[in-house]
Amino acid sequence: MPRFSIIIPLMGDERLFDQTLASILRDRSPSSEILVIHDGTYQDPHQLGDEITFVSTEKRCDLIAMFNLGVSLSSGDFIAFIRPGMELSPNWQLTVEDAFQKPHIASVSPLITTPAEPHKIVTAGVEAGIGFQRKLTGARWRTTPAKLNRVSPLGPTSWAAFYRRSAIEQIHPISENLSSVFLDQEIAMSLRTIGMGTKFSPETNLEVERAGLITGEQKLAHGQSAQRTYRRQSVAGASTLRTASLIVWDLLNAPLQPWRLQQAGGRISAVLHRREDREHGAYLTKLASENQLLLPLELPGRSLKESGMDLSTARRAA
């Protein structure tokens, strides 16, 4: 069985894909497999079919669908989900395996920087921000030991994520009704809910060609998925008052930030998926009760006591 299954979703930019693939092939371990998921438009001009498994979706699909398909076809102990634009460091497999030593660690989040500014963090993972919006951990922080010690992500971003197969199989497939931008946050929160942990690995220092590839997506409105992603982790009813306050806040700030109007509409439309989200929440709760390696169900870096919330309140917030 391969030690690592490296999944690359190809969604258009073949130049970035070629750069990422070259960095993977340069230091690829014999105990790994590479799967490229594409929409049928890639023709393999370099004739790499003997080294790489190319899988066509035969239709235009998004990142979540590509992730689900890649996981279904992979066979490694660990899954590396790497998007075009990333360049892997020579020793990444060793540092990632080292980070997975403890059995309750379900994911490893690498340190991502750019060649132009290696002293600044692009992202060290993903977390849930105000209003449950997806937030990049440590963005623009300097890579000093003091700053790196403070990094505590909820999980890795979808740009470079490492997962333990046995953990991912418990929550696979990921709902394709969510926005693709929230793939990483959905996985991170689901793994945390079932009692699995994540580890930030600054030794796994990867580079992205430019920060805009990752940070640019933060300007988009994803109200529906932000609302649903958090609700899907709950075991009790959602707080209508809390949801209403978030919608009002978006509307009040819409004149200065027009995208908030779309975000408010997304939060309102999330009610249409209430049944699916509740069923998913119940499923995660069942998994948590069966997991013998339960962890405190709290956001990284903040205990429930420190945040002033009890567990039921935190889960009902969406």
C-alpha cells in the first residue's frame, strides 16, 4: 500500500499545474502514488501516464467533487491534497509523517510562504472567524519562533492539506452542496467534532507562487456555506436570534462592503438545507460517541472557559 496518495485537482491553469507537478516528481518517494483529477481537457503532453494516474471527471466539477473522487480512488495511508501553484519542499514527506506520530492527529497543516517574502506567513491553516467566515490562520505574520508558537489552526487549507486516511473515511464524501471555498473548513470542523486533532508543522514549509492565489478568494461572499458549515457541527437547534444578528450586521455594513449584501442573502438561503445539515450533525455526533480518542470540542487556541461559552452555546451559534 502506498504511504502517501498525492491528489492534485487540475482546474484550468496548466502552467501552475506543471510547476507543482515538477516539484512533486522531483522529490517523490517510491512509496507514494500521484492522482491528477481533471475535467477531461488535459491531454498529458509530457506523457507521464506511467508515473501518474490521470482521472477525468468527464464533466465540469468543482473542488469538493474532485476531492471526493480523489479520495475514493486513492489507497495511501495518508492523503496529500495539493492544488496547482504550490511547490513542495524536498523533505515534506518526512516532516509530515513525523507530525502524524500521535494516532489522534487526523490532519497536518503546513507553513505556506511565498518565494518573494519567505519571512511572512501566507497561511498556516484555516479557522472559523467572526460570523463563522473562513479565515486564514497567521496571515501576514512574520515567521519568527514567537509567532509560529502562537499558530493554532482548526485544520489545513485546501491549497496544501495532509490527512490521515482512516479519519477522512469517517466523514467522506464531503457535501457537494457547499461552496468549494469552504471545503477545508468543513473537513476541519467535522474532524474536530468527531474528536480528532490537527497539528501545525512549521517544518513543512511549502511555497505558493503568489499570495493572491490564496488570499484573493477571501473577497468573495459565501454566506450560505458559512452558515451551514457551522450548523452542520451542532447537536442542538440553531439559534435564530444569533443568525438574525449576523444577517443584520451584514446588511448594516453593506454600504461600505457591498459583498456583504450577497452574504446576507446566502445566510438566509441556508435555511433551505436545514434538514440535511441537521442529519449530518447527528451523524457526526454518533461518530464522536464511538470514538475512543475524543478531544475537547473547542476551537484551537481558545478554551470554552476562556471564550465565555459553554459547549451547547458554541454549537448552537449557527
